[in-house]
Amino acid sequence: MEARGIEVAETVPASRKLQRADALNLLEKASRVSVAKGRKLTEFSGDNIVSDEAATAMLGTTGNLRAPTLVVGATLLVGFNEALYSEVFG
């Protein structure tokens, strides 16, 4: 992030496990959500943002929030996808 001049406002250590309630809290503040799992990219926007489907997509097999998770304005990025990051961060 620093290489692109992006300021990180908050970092949560991996030892602090974020779960479904945390995912739902993040969803309530977002207007767009992109969840990357490998090469698969799932987008949520509009009425389907705060949904069980979106929260489930954000969680890994352990039930914890997938990493990395970034909040960029009203956009929520979950997981890593190079093309998506290039689009958002230019």
C-alpha cells in the first residue's frame, strides 16, 4: 500500500478473529462489495449488500473474515484479486 502512496488508517492483527457479526457490520457501511476467492470475483451492490449471501461470501472455511479486507471509501474489498486492486487503486 505504501508503494502506491495509500495511507492505512487501521490494521487489525490476524490474531483478532473477525467473524459473521463483523462482516455484517462492514456490509452495513458499504455501497459496493467485491469478494475475491482465487480468480473468482463476486460483486454485491444495491439491495443485496446486507445479506446472508454477502456475509457468507466474505467468510473463509474457518468462519473468519477473509484476508485481506479493505475499506476504501464506501467500497469493501475482501480477498485479493490483482485486477480488482488495479481498478480501485489505479
